[in-house]
Amino acid sequence: MTPSAAIEAWRSLLSGTSDRPSWRGDTARRRALLPVADELDLLGVSALVDELAGRGRYIAALAVLRMANATIDSSAPLKKLLSELLAITPREADPSDDPVPSEFLGSHRPAIAWSVLERDRLEIVPNDGDFGRNSWVISTGLDRGPSRLDWAFLWGSDTEVAGKLRPAGRRKVTRRKLELTAAIALLGPAGPRQGATRFTAQVTDLTARGAGLVVVDRFDRLYGLQLVGKKLRLSLGIPGRTEPISTIGEICWTEGDETTRSTQMGVRFLDPPAELQEGVAELIDGRRDVQYLWSLVESHVGRRS
Amino acid sequence: MIGMPEGTWAIAGGKGGVGKSVVTLSAAYWLGRLKHQVALLDGDLGGANLHTMLGVRIPPRTLDDFVLKRVPTLDDLLLDTSLEGVRLIAGGSDTPALANPNYAQKTRLLRAMAAIETDLLLVDLGAGTSLNTLDLFLAAPNRVVVLTPQPTSIQNAYGFIKAAFFRLVAKELRGTPLKNLLDPGQFREAGAPQTAEELFQEIAIGAPDAIDAVKRAVDDLEIHLIVNMIRSPKEEKVGPVVSEVCRKFLGVRTRILGAIPYDPKIERWALAMEQGALIRQAGDGGALRCAYDIAYRMADRTRQADSERTKRAS
Ligand SMILES: Nc1ncnc2c1ncn2[C@@H]1O[C@H](COP(=O)(O)OP(=O)(O)OP(=O)(O)O)[C@@H](O)[C@H]1O
Ligand SMILES: [Mg+2]
């Protein structure tokens, strides 16, 4: 196959109009299944990556890099493409968009992202499950068995991102552990149950685009409510800031746990204010160790006159 | 890695003026009195002044002579001092080659340090967190960080330990896909790991083959703390506080080697030494008494480590 024919084959593969190859197993097997050329047309790869990223199909763009990597020895030029891809600012949230590659690969830093990509851990397998044919499950953890699934996304002709997979399968390891609470107010009619509209949640996961929440009170009131798709206002107190940051989000998934009597949910921010972005950056990149150091100094040593 | 004798102690502090040199000298003084052979090395590669503090105006031989290969060993540089049993290797005079040695020079220096004939070698390191200072610090089997209860000193001491921790991990990541993970530029990027736990998570994903070695290296890292210039009993807590933050965020073990009060007599003692007086009398109580405890622990620990090493070897 000529290099440009291979890229054409990848393109049609990625738009769901060709037979679906199973992309697992060792490199040799993969090469046998993939439309692979002996030489790499780097310009062609670059153009395809650009095209896909421009349409918000970041995972597909990553998959192209992964396929290209299977065909060449030196990954240097692909790494460069990857770092460009990681630097792309995500477009306005569109539910059909792929997640940003940095989220998918656990880091926006090319060295780490590349190592995930390179270690054959980006798996692409045909999805024959419940989510419609002509789609693939892409994951970074399938090789360790379904119970160890770190991330999985569906991708196909009618890309439906993530939402229908188990919530536990969608968490990424490098998120920060947080000790934060948020005040929540459900917007719109909550249904017949009294008192289900305001509650406090622990924030388990936070990015500038969304949050993972656990509600430990009000279990009886929330249990069984149809929450997905509902909008809520979330007020977040960020240490070191006097005013809470408030924003509106939409509930993407929920999961009730009867044993711990808690409700987990994933919320996507609809129009996050810039200060939320800053607040998140402060929290995540804030020097928590130095803050802790000062709090200990203050309580045990006192301020020095 | 060059195996350093167990009696090698590197004394750092992150911040200038916290008393690294005074602590080094007073510990050396007591170690000499306890009949140990002591060598001092002025490891402040950019601004050596230990010789001045010992009353040597113009040292006849300095580290320059070793760097410029005028002498083959560091033993050739040892100068007698006014402290009994204590000899000194004076620092060079701003030789650019010394302030910024290359890899080969550093290796040669470390080898020569390991070969010095002495019971204890105390290396007084400069302020700051330059890679050279960090490398000398990490190369020594015993590492001391001196700090005072001053906020900048507390922060710099912690910053120094953190920098040493990152430097240690970076060494283990050489030759792995994450070899650039801790490059200074990357390190400051938003989202860069801030704690050992986060760093280990990233390494477990990006360079799983290296994670065990990284964890082992961090487990083996032990740092001694000396809190100097304490003015109230509360200020002694600075040691445990820094220890706790190191444990919690870096997973680095620290031990309190000693605490030294603020003591105006130290200034007089230092002045006498600088004027070349033959120091025999330590004076009563105060800072020098605490320095005795520190010296005693240093000797004790060296002896223990030595006997453990002999046991392992046999
Ligand atoms: N415990 C103490 N009580 C009173 N003064 C002290 C004490 N320790 C040190 N000093 C004084 O503090 C000053 C700085 O001490 P020293 O030169 O040892 O610091 P240093 O950390 O080696 O500084 P540099 O980074 O410049 O090498 C000196 O004047 C010294 O006499
Ligand atoms: Mg000094």
C-alpha cells in the first residue's frame, strides 16, 4: 500500500465507513490488521490529525498517531504532532466532542502522554455491545481486564462520548484528591420529593470543565430520581478565596450506592466563569505542601515577631 | 554512584546565613576533642569562606589546585587548623571551573572525596539549590539540613529537601520515557506533580519499569535536620514541623539531629577562631554544649553505619 493510500484507509476507518479491525494484540498482529504502509507520509498524517482535531475528534486524532507509530521506528516527528495536539485548546464544549487528549492520556505533558500512547495501551476494539454497531471502544486499560478499565470511550460514525459507560470506568488516575465541599441547588422542578433541591456535596474530582460529586446526605430523597440531564447550580468554596465560585452545570451520570447511602454524580459545567478556571488551577497546582507547612508553623511555632 | 565512606557528612541549608559554617565548625571542634580525625571541605563552590572563619587569610593550597590538576589527591590539600584534630580543604577562589564543574570534574571530585584519609569528612555546602550542591548533598551517605525558625529559612530548607528529592528521582528516570519529566521547565508547568504520590502515579503510568527503583531510592533517602538560633522553646517545633511536611508530601524520612539556641557567645567564639586563637576551651553551656550533642550523634551514627557495612560485606 502506498503511504497516501494508507492514510486514506485510516480516514475511512475513522469515519466508520469501512470494516472494523480489531486493534489488539502484538504489533505484528496489529500491523497485519491495519492498513499500513511501509513508509510514513508524515505530511499526510499531520493533515489528517489537523482535520480530525479541528472537528473535535481528538481521540480519533490520537488513534491516527498511534497507528502511525505502529508503522515507523523513530517516533520523534509524531511526538511533535502529539505536543501540538495537546496544546490545542478545546472548542466550546459540545457533547459529541471527544475528550481532550490530555484528559484521555492522563497529562498534557507530551512526555507522559506519549508514553501512554507508545506503550500499546491505547486499545481500539470493535464494540459489539449495546451501543450500536459501527463503533469502537477505545481505552487505555483494556489490557488489564474490564475491571481495571481506566478510561473507555465509544467512537464511531455517531460518536457518543463516554456517557453510557460505567462511571467508574471513566476516571483517570492523575486527578487530584480533593477535600472540598460544594453547595448544590437543583434547578427546575425536582419532582414530588420535598427537600431534594438543595444539598451539600463532596467534590471528588474537579477540572475546569466539570466535577465529580458525592452527596452523602439526602440519600432517600435523591435515590431513584431521574437526575441525568438536570441542571444545577454549584457553589464552590476554594481555600484562600473569600467568595465561593458559582457556576451552572448539567448532571451527566449518577450512581447511588445503597450500602454507603451516597449518590455519586458527574457534572459538566455549562458556562464556567474564568475565575473557576483560575480557582481550579490554584487548587490543582497550588503548592499544597507549602500551604500545609505554613499552617503547621502557625499552629505550632507561631508567627515570629 | 560513587560509594562514599560512612563518615561523610554534607551540611546544607538552602538559605545563606543560617549557621551552616558555625554548626560545621563547632561539630568539628567537638569531634576533634572526641579524638576523631576530622577533615572539613569547603563545598561552597561559588563563595568559599570556611578558611577565613578558621583564621586562614590566604590558604596556601585550595580546591583550585585539585581542579586544575596541580595535585592528584585531596589529601594533598589538607591544612592544619587551630582546632585540635581538624584539618581543612579550603575552597577555591571563584574559579569558574569550580563554581560550575562539568560531569567529569564532578565525578573526579566525588572520587577524590571518597578517598580522603580521615574518620569524618564534613562538607560545608553553599546556600541555594544548584544542581552541584544537590549532587554533592545526595552523594554523601549522611545529609544534614540546617535551618532557623525564620520563615524564609523554613521555606528554603523545605524547598531544598524537595529539590533534592526531585533530583534523586530524576536520576532514576534517566533512560526512561520520562527522562525529561523533572526538567526545570517541565517541573514548573501547571499540573506538574507536587507531591511524591502524584509523581509516583505519573511514573507508574509513563515509566512503569522505573517505579520500583524510584521508590527504593526515596526510601533510602534520609535527611538530618538541625534547627539553629532557637530563641524560645516553641521554636524548637520547627524541626518536627518540617519533618512532618517532608513525610506527608515527599515521603522523605527526616531525623532531628539537634537543636541549637541563639547564643551571643557564638559570635565571640567565631571571632576568636577567626583571629587564629588556638581553641581549647568551649566555654560553658549554650550553643556549643548543643553542638557537642550533635557531634556525639554524628560520631555514633558513623560508627553504627560502619559496623553495619562491615557486617553486610562479610
Ligand atoms: N546559634 C547561634 N547563635 C548566635 N549566632 C549564630 C548562631 N549560629 C550562627 N550564628 C551567627 O550567624 C552568622 C551566620 O553564620 P554562618 O556563617 O555559619 O552561616 P552560613 O549558613 O554558613 O552562611 P553562608 O551561607 O554565608 O555560608 C554568623 O555571624 C554566626 O556567628
Ligand atoms: Mg558558610
